[in-house]
Amino acid sequence: MAWLSWAEELDPRPYNSTHALLLARNSTGASGAYMMEVAEFKVSWSAELEGLVDMALGEDLDGDGAKDIFALCCSGHGVNILILSGETGEVMGSYRLRDRPSSILLAMRDMLFLRYWDRIALAKLDKEANSIEVLWGWPCSKVHLLEDLDGDGFSELLLGRGTILECVWGSYDDCPPSPRAVWPPNRCSTSVPTVLLMARVEDIGSGLAEVKFVIDGEAIGAIYDRVKGLYVVEVRLGEGEHAWRVVAVDRVGYVGASRTMYITVNMSFFGDPGWRDDILFFGPLTLALILITAYVLLKRKEVLIPP
């Protein structure tokens, strides 16, 4: 292959069923990346990259249908992570690192694992600052990527440290989800036994695995309403006061709960604690009926008054 005659070292990487990535170097410091058709050893594109040390296959970040590539480059210009288009090889972004890892391993989206001689770190690309924020690090001498065991989209890690083996969750998540009950208001009452309970739940780490409403000690799974952006459950309550709260579990097992809320069901529409609370549940329909009734009464009064 004449187009590789300058190279003294080749490091092939799988890309897909028809193409492979080649990392090429020589003793003068020249280095570059090639996208090659495996069947005919034909180059689809090439990129001359100064100080190319390692490459890792990423996701399709630009939406052109081809997986993009992370490249670790260490040169006189510093240590940088470049993102290359899988379709054309063009540089789509450059992110500066403070120290130099020995290799890189992809995690998910804009996050990747940085491999050092004594540790592994999960880092996130900061697109605004063109830099990389290290989220966590774990000491190890050997590392192997496992499958995504907890379903959060991140590969898990099998780490070796001396004679100790450890399995580490790949996701960055050190806090529980934060559910917040939003409807109905606390300490309200209604004469409508069928009530919609709603909550907003956020999780900045691994994502949500389960959201449920606990009503008088009984857990009911919630449905996510994409239009409202809320978790919803419909329940039928008996007469009296009821306690409820929202409980959420993320993909790595952290549990978060809202404060306990209370709702009273009073089957007498005009009875204590007051009919005004029912407007909360009848909503716009109640208001519309009141306005229509008032309008009809006014019209009737106009007819009865002589000119």
C-alpha cells in the first residue's frame, strides 16, 4: 500500500462491518488516521494529526449516520482530544487536557474514559470552554470494559489493582433523583374521589429507572406525560384524609423521595372544609359552568325588566 509507505508503525481498529481505522506513525513524529475499506484496502479518507497517540470509536454526534471518532493528540501544542467526523475525517472539535493519559476509552455521548498508568477517570467535554472536566477517578493498574449492566448507557469497568479485582459502575452518579410533588396542593380537600396526582422528577446522573406514588403506604407506578413533562397517576380515594409522596429510583440504585403531602376527600360538595377546594379539581369546566349560569340569569333579568 503506497499510501502507507511513510509509516513505520500501524495500529488497526475496527469501525464497522466494511471499514477499519488505522493509526499510523513513524520515528520522525509524523502521525495520522485513515479510514480504510477492508475488502480492497482502499482509503475513504485520511487525517494528518500531529502527535496522534490513541483513538476511540464514539457515537454519531453530528447526525450524518456515521459514528464519529475521538483522537488523543499530544504535541508541542499540548494535550488535546479531537473529535473527527466518521464520514469525512474532518475535525469537529478540540478539547484541551491538563495532563496526558496513555489511552482513551469511549463511555457515552460527550463523556469518555481517560486511561492513566495508575488510574482510570471519567471525563466530560465542556464545549463552551473547549476543555475537559474530570468527574471521577479510580486507582487501578489494569482495566477492561464490560457491557452496560445497569442500562444507563455507560459501559461498566473491571479494574485490577494488585491482586484485587473490582467492578465499577461506569456512570457518573453520586446523588439520588429529586422528585417534587406538584399537584394537588398540600392539605387541599375535594369531593371528587378520583384524583390525578402529578410530580416532577429530575436526575442529573444515570437517569431514572422507576417513579412511583406511595399513597397511604401503597406504591403505584407512575406514567410519564411527555407533553406536561410530569409523572402522573390516577387514583380513586375513599372518604377522609390521605397521605402521599413520590419516590424515584435512578439506574444505579439511588432513591429519592418528596415530602409527604396530604389530601382530604369529603363527599359532600358544599360541606366542610368548603366547596372552593373542589374548583381545583373541576378546574376550567366548573368556571365555565358558573360563567354560563351567570350569563343566562343576567339575560333573563333583562327580559323581565320592562322598557
